[in-house]
Amino acid sequence: MVIISGRKNVYRKLGYVADFCPICRSAQAFLVRRIGRASHVYFISVGKGELAGFERICQSCLTPLKTESTTYKQILKETAPLPELQASTFPNLEQVWQEQLALEARISNALAYFPPTERSELILKPFLLLAPTVERCYNSVVMDKQASYTLLGSVLATVAGWAATAALFPGSGYKVGLGIFVIGYALSLWQILAAKTRRVTREVVPAIAKSLRPLAPSDSELQAAFAAVRDAGYMMGTKLKLPELQALLK
């Protein structure tokens, strides 16, 4: 029987802060989590693992972004209304993000006056922001519900099938049991690989669409951004489907 083991990220909730979200283009509440690297067997890990960093997850768009716990005055155990959260955790948010907030005001009030080169840079920005997320997704094991259920079912079917065939076909039942194992392993591998695409479609594409919506990009501008990402060597340039993004922007 194949034992699936290795190392994986484990996450521990630290609390809530206010910060700027480049996807929502405004200040938002964030959940801050500690990221650890821990050993696992069948994707079940023990302990919090070695510190690998911190991330903040926007509570509006659910996009995870890298952060440092030292950025904030404190991290609240429970969330609060945004003004209270900002005053308690990031009181100088508007000063730190002053230039970006001014840019967002220009986008809201004077979008028609942006020159083409600046528009191109703004449209490309969310792609580049989320490109590392796609890279991590396709370079690691992703387990969603479908993949987890398939893996669990395969393990149970292999154990039950092996015992049943050994009893029913003494001396040759192992061949049937081996067949069940091979089929289950292939289905599990297929679902684990498909989980990567499902995650990108479920999380990354909607986030890019939300960030781009205020810019109202044309199809040609989107195609140019895709080409730039692809030419830069990011997986996003081949893994994302332009029609999916265009459908969300309509």
C-alpha cells in the first residue's frame, strides 16, 4: 500500500486587522494567519510546524496576501466594525497607503483621463499580484472536497476490496484487490490534479475580475495583459482561461 507523506502548510488563526486590499481597492477587515511547514501523512499533520510567514485574508473578497505581523499595532482576537478595527490595529493606514488611495480616487472620478500606458499598467497589476498564487497552487498538492472524498473512498475501497476478494478468491483475490487499488489511486491522482484548476477558477479568476471591474478593460486590453503574463513566464498565462474572466466582467 502506498503511503502518502511529505510536508505541507498548516495555518493558525491569529486574529483580525484593518489593511488596504488591492483587489477591493479600499481598506478592509483582514484575518491574519500564521503559516507553518509541518510533516503530514495522508495530508494529516500534527503541530503548528516551523514558521514560514504570515498572510492576511480579506474578509470581503477572501484573497490571501502576504503580510508581517509587525505591521500592526495589535491583532484583535475578534473582528469589529472597520473604523474601530483600523483605529485599534492600523491607525496610520491612510498615511501608509496615501499614494494608493489617491490613485483609487482618480480611478473612481477620472478614469477617462488615464493615458493608455497607465491603463495598461493598472490592468496588468492584478494579474502580477496573483500570479505567485497560481504558481504556488500548481507547484504544491491541493486538496479540496472532491479530491479528499475520492482519496478517502479509494483507501476504504482498497482495504474492503482486498479483504473481500481474499476471502472469496483464496490464492488469486490479491489480483482483484490490486486492480481496485490501481483504479482508486488513478482516480485520486486525477482529482488532486484537477483540484488545482478548480481552486484557480474558484478563487483567482473572481479576484482578478473584481479588481479589474472599476477599470472596465476592453477585450484587447485583457488579451494584452494575458500576453504580458505569458511572456513573463508565469503559469497564469497558460492556466487561466480568458473567456472565464471576460464572462465575469460582463
